[in-house]
Amino acid sequence: MTRPERPGAGLADALKRLRKAANLSGERLAVRCAMSQSKISRIERGRILPSVVDVERILKALDVPAEAGRELVTLARQANVQHTSWRTAAEMGLWRQQTELKALAESAIVVRQFLPAIPSGLLQTEEYARQVLTPTVPGDVSWNTERAVQARMESQEVLRHTSRKFVFLMPEHAVRWMRADRDVVARQCTHMAEVAELSNVDIAVIPQSAEVHASPLNVFVIYDDRLVTAELFSGEVVLRDPRDISYHLNLFAYFLDAALVGDNATAFLREVGSEIMRERG
């Protein structure tokens, strides 16, 4: 879904052509728009995706008329927000998405996941993942469930890379949501408590009793400070604009401030698992 391809390649080429048409070197353009020369170079080579603000500053520095630059500003907005539907993912093979998500995680130093619905695929047991990945609602997209489950299990290997940090944050109702059979959910809670013991993994839970003045609207994942993915019922949105990334970092910090962390969160997960097993009768 979020393939490591060059988003906005046409934008990079257009900006380079405009600079050359203005007979400006990269160094001179950098001075005019108060950027580093290395950033200008990386933008033109497609190594980094410029934000809308970056593009507007470059166009102003090149004296490009507003009417002529409008198309490039629109292109920048489109490049910084990418949507892929689950139907498209299914046509490609959902297992491929799992592989791509693993590659994204491997490219980051810190991965923060906000999970208002159910635990992350990186935390799921095989039996829980199988029930989650099995279509249940009329109109759900159909895919090869077993291959998707296998890919999801393989993607969890990234948690063993101790050079990376993972922070999983979820409200209590996401832990308790009966997305699968009761005994499966109970074992899922115990499994998360065990994963939380890894030195590079933090699992935080916002208890129902916490007073939180914001709504947990959707799943989002932040990769360092460069990329955010957000899940919708219809698909996934990728955000690359620095302002969007900064806002989601602020959201994550706000929700995390209300959560149980460390040993308290681990103990909570074990207790919920035991409680669900007792209720199973």
C-alpha cells in the first residue's frame, strides 16, 4: 500500500526545470527561499517530498506567477496526501500490504501506533489475526486470508530489532472489544503483556476511568517525524506534510499522557485477560 516509490516525482522534475529556466543555481535558489542547498538538491532529485509551503516558497523565489504555479501547488497537496482503498489492496494481495508495512517499520527508528479499535497487527496472535482478517460484513473486500495471516505473523519479526522503538497506545475498549471469540481475545491480552516485556516495545492503555477531552477517531501510525498513515473503513491515507505529522505527534502525546504505561499497563493487560477467561465460564 505505502510502497517505497517516489511520490511527487513529476513535481520534483517541474521545480528543477523552473529553476534552470530562471538561470539560477541551486545555491542561489536556496538563499532566495531561505532553505539549505542540500534540501533544494534533495527535493529536485526526489529524495524528499516538499510540503505545500516548501513549493510555495520556491515558486515565489523563482517569481513564478500565481496562475502558473497553481497546478504545482495542487500537485504538492496531492503528493502529500495519498489514499489507497482496501479494494485496491485486495486486488494486489493483502499479504503484500503486510510486507510493505514491515518495510516501513524497518525504515524507522521510532514507530508510534494509536489504536482506538483493536490491537495492532504487530501485536496479534495468529488465531486473533485470522478472525480479524476474515471478511464478516456484507460488502467486505475478499482476499486470501491464510496468506495475509502468514504475512502478518512474519511482519512481527520487526519487533525483535532492538535498534527500533515501538510504542502502541490504545484505549481500554480496544483491549476488551470482542473482535474474536472470547477465549481468543483473552489469549490476545496475555500475548500483549508478554510482548510488552521486550526492551524496545512499550504498550500503553488508556483506562475507561481516565478523563480525556479528545475523541479517538481513527487508527494512525507515525514513522519517526516523516510519515503518518491513517486507516479508514474504505482504505488508508498517507500524510507527508510536516504540519500533519506534527499534529499527529501532538495527538499521540496528548492521549499517551492519560494512559497506563510500563508495569501498570502490563499488569492491566494480564488482569483483563484473566477476567475475560473467567467470564467465558
